[in-house]
Amino acid sequence: MLNNIKISNIFFLDIETVSQFPNYDILNNNTKRLWSDKIKYFAEKENKSPSELYHKAGIYAEFGKIICISVGIIFEKDSKKLFRIKSFYGNNENDILNEFNELLNKLFISDKYYLCAHNGKEFDFPYIARRTLINNLKLPKALDIAGKKPWEVKHLDTLDLWKFGDYKHYTSLDLLTSIFKITSPKDDIKGSDVGNVYWKDNDIDRIVKYCQKDVLAIAQIILRYKGEELIKNYNVTIV
């Protein structure tokens, strides 16, 4: 699987997002109205008010923001697979996106590179693109897919690959790591905990560590897909 793609040409990433505001009550009236419209389906389905569902705001680019982007690359040295991780994080989303997109533009001068995330095609890639435009920044080449043919889009998705054409099928990153006997990145917090850890605990370092674990897990899954040896924990470097 993926025999035509060199593992060193894959740029792994994961993002962590939260709501733009700590709670629903401080939203202005127009934003409350727009949020109610956006969440109407879930409000009716779950019989909950828009305020009770505001914890979901982080998953929508129009109502959320990015607080961490972690990226990783695999390279070989002395016949060993090494993994290097770098994170862009903080309270200033504009700075996060500006630094990350600058890195993307430097890397994607060549068409040989790929972006890879779990559920990236449905979440990470479009979320970064939308928040980039909302922050009045220029869209990086790697995310500017308008008008491109499918085979010209250099995006890999561990979830999409696992579907094997079954578009009804969803498999979590946690489940994939379990069945492939990879260390779970969910040993501390899960995605649903990120909002509280950020807004209530004010512990962004904990979120960054969680994001980095996800990036490593995504890379390990791709190695499993390719039938290659996993990366040893002592060969992981955070820069």
C-alpha cells in the first residue's frame, strides 16, 4: 500500500481547536443567532439549546480557532527511522497560521511532498484553509486546491485510506492504533477534553503534548499501511 510514495516525502500533521470564546453567554446577539442556525440540526436531534451545544463550536471553523498545529517528518539516519516533531501553538491564531503556512510554502516548492492527517480531508486541511482566510492571510499552495484535479491534490488521509472506498465507514485514530498495536495517543486527554483544558485549566502545554502524540500515531499508522517497521520512542525528537 502506498508503494509509490516515499515515507520521507510525507508531512504529517494534526491540529487542536477550541471555541473562539470560553462560553456562549459572552457572544453578541448576532453571533448567537448565527450559532443557533448552524447548530439547529443537533439542537433538534438532541433536544438541547444552542448554549448547551456551544462546546461543539471548536469543530466549526466559523466559530472556532486553532490553538496548536503539530507537524512531523520521518527520515533515515544510520539505517534507523527517526521522527522529528515541531509544534506551532499559543493564544494568537494569526501567528500560529502565519508560521505554519510559511513552513508549508518552503516545503511544497516541490510537488513530491504530501500532507497527511487522520480525517484530514474532512477536518484538518479545510479547517486550516478556512481559518487562514478568516485571519486575512494568503492560502498556502499545499491547501489551495480550487480548480485542481483529484490526482493533483497531494493530501493523504489515514481515515480515508482505511475506508477502501466504503464512504459510510468511520474509524477513529484511537481504534486504528489499537488494532495495529500502536501506543494510543489518547492516554491522557481526548479531543472532547481540549476545550476544557484550554479555557478552564489554562494548560496549553498539555494540549500540545496530546497533539504531538496524535501526529506520531498518524505516522505509525502510515508505516503499518506500508508494511514497514514502526518508529521507536527513543527515535522521536521534538524541536
